[in-house]
Amino acid sequence: MLRRYLGLLLCGGAVACPADDAGSNTGTETEGADTTGSGGDLDGAAGGDVLGCAPGMTCTLVLVSQTLDDRIEIFAPGDANPYRGAIDLDLKPNVCDGCELGDYADGRLDEPFGLARAGGFMHVALGHYPTRQSGSLVSFPLTMFDDLAAGSTLAVSDYFAAGSFLGPVVAHSLDELEPIFVTARGSRLLVGTFNNDLFTTEDNWTMPGRLLVLDATDPGAAPGVVDLGAMGCNGAAQVVDLGPSSVGVACDGNEKIVLLDVGDLDATPLPDVAALVTGTLCEIAGQTAGRRVRYLAGDGAGGFLVAEGPTPLSLTSGARLWHFDANCEVQGLVNLSGSGQLGEVEAFPADTPTWLVASAGVLDPSQRGVLVVQSLGGTLDVCQTLVGFESHWPSADGQLEPFGLAVNADGSGVAVGAGPFQAPTAGPGYGKVLWGALVGTDNPCTMTASVINLTDGAAAPAVLATDAATFRRAPSVVELIEIHG
């Protein structure tokens, strides 16, 4: 089966993946996070800017990596016109018509993936720039957006010329293979590096994952590097903050999770990070070859929910959700029937540990949607598929599959990126970015969503088959930020 790059993250071999012309951090960042170095200078920006908010107001912005189409799109669900604008990241445009697998060979990929607002910057991980084998972190000072009117695009020519980035943008070539998952923790950026070739089959994913620790306020400085090999983690995927000194990393190369004790990263000089960090490996029982372990989310007490699912080549093998505590002890397990493909996982604020999980229904439509999962007394349960999204899955691409997911800090809304499971190798994609205002959140198992399509053509530029800058083949990474004017 084919898919976008979460295409490449989902399928795992060049011969099985669509070509493209172009990870998570996902979740919500708030003003409270800004006080610890997460870009507080954005707050108070004038309303009407791409990243602005009117004085006295609180604005939720949805940032989406269109991973195959080389741009970041920005939406404000509370605005009369929710489309705020875009950042063009097509640094290596195609030079042929209908380029397919030649794109890979020629290295004409950028692929923005992980996103984080921290330290006065908007940080974007580019999986395949400057080369397919070496990714970069590109950091845009938030002040660049102050005079960019809502609805505008920050063009490549505004910050890049003749193969070089222009100040004040900071570009850091990380010299790493697939450094794509990004999360902000205080004044640090944590970058999960897969360190294996996603264009090969997964039996080749034997290299240990790596964790890069960067200064969010000085992203060009040399990072601290933690080799996860001694901890038993191959192919590092999503990195999540689990508590005062704990970080979780999904290990997709060998389908495990590693819990890291990172101490006080803010106070640790970057060259000393490797010596500071220790890890505990969490095993998933009953593993078979060819599984996916890419996304996890905390439970508020140092534990986490992790999604384990089949590859696109083994859709009928079923998926599982696991709840582990901070000591890697299983607190609950649920087996999902059918062919569900699991995407991003987000914690939901509730008295009982609760999560939302994006689930594709490629062979079984009953598996398609946003799952509400709760853990109580040793029992893990999918208590509902969130009601309200059903009418939005059909599109010109056929049935869309939810993959990107982010939840408001207060649980009042959820953003979902949905695209075709088999992304087109050339031509447009008609993916959607959806916003669900949640009703009845006192009981997440019966709450519903009032859903709008942020990319319906009235709120955002419509997809045009003749204009690659409008294609939406893979809205794979969704990030929420809250701004206080």
C-alpha cells in the first residue's frame, strides 16, 4: 500500500512509496510555555498578522506541515476567515513535468515535518535538505511575521537565494539522516533522529536512533547528541515530554519505547547532555516483524499511551494500544479489530487518563476517525469514535484518512489533518484540515465535535490541478499554539 511521507514513515520502501515535491512535534503550546523560553515575544502581536492576535484576546492557531507539498499552512479557527497564510519551503523545486521516483534519485525533496515555536523562533525540521541523506532545522524569527498580513505567504525568495539562507533566518544543517520529530521542552528543542533510510524496507532499520538537544534561542549552535543505541532504541520517532525530568521516545526501528531521564536540560550545557541522559527500555509483548511504533502521548503521571499498528503492507494484522506507567509496567491494553492504521496520539485533559487517537480505515470504514481512549483500573478502552467528523472524510481523493492530530490545552477543540491513504505521485491532492469544537467534554466518552473544514476553498486557497502550490496531499503534522494579545 502507498502513502505520503508519513508516506515514507508509513510505508518504508522507495518502491512502495509515492514520489513528492517536498514527524512531533504535535500538541499545544501556550503562553505559560513562553515564560520558559518558548517565544513569548509573539504574544501581543497585532491581530490580522499571520501569527497575530488582537489585544485582549486569546487566539488558537493551527499550524500544519503539508509534508509532500513543501509548505506550512496556518489557520485561526476563531477568525471569520480562518486562513492566516503559509510558509513556502520548496527550496528544491522540481524541474520536470510529472516527476515521480526520479524526484528521490535527484534529491528534489525538502519535506517539512516537525514544528515547534520556542525561543523566539518558529522551528521547522526539513527531512531532506540540503540532501536526501542530511536534514536541517530551519528557524524563522517570530518578528519576521509581524508585518506579514493575514492571508499572505512567506515566499522562499524572502529568506533564501542562490542556495543560501538570508538573515535573520537561522538554518542548521544537522548532518543527520531523517531528523524529523521535534518537540520543545523549556529552552531546549529535542529532535528525534530516525538515523535509518526510510526509502528502504524496514529490515534495514537497524541503526540506533539519536536524540539531538538544541538551544531554542540559539538554534545554530552545535547540539548535544544522545546516541540511543546503548539503550536499545533503533530508529527514533516521536519524542514527548512526560514530566519534570522524563522524556519518551518511540523506537520504530525495533518497535520499543525508551524512557529517558534527562535531568535539568535547561541548566545543562549542550556538550554535557550525552553524559547526563540515561534510559530505560520498555518492551512491547507479543511483537511480530513489520509493526509500527511511532506515536505516543503522556498520561500526566509519567506514563504514556503508545500506538502499535500494522504496516501498510500488512493491513489486516490489527493494531494495539498500550498504556504503560513510568516504570514500563503495562496498565492497560486494547486490541483493535480490522485494519486500523494509527496516526498521531494526543492526551486529552480529563480526570481519568484519556487520549485521542487518529485512526485510518483503509479496508474497514468503521476504523476511520478520531478514537477516544480511556484507562481506568487496569482496563484500557476505546469508548467512542468521536462523533461529528463523519461527513468530512469524503473528498475528490475518495475517502480521506485522519493522521495529524492536536488538542487544545483546555480540551475545547481538536485539529485533524486528513489526506488520501495513497497519495498521488503527481498532480493534486485534496486533503483537509478540520477543526472540531468539542461539546460535552465533562464526559469525553460521550462528547461530540462541531466540525468545520478550514481548507474548504472559502477559508483557504482552493486546490487547483494546475497549481502545485495549492496541493494538499499530506497534512501529516498538526501543531496548535495559543497566543494572548
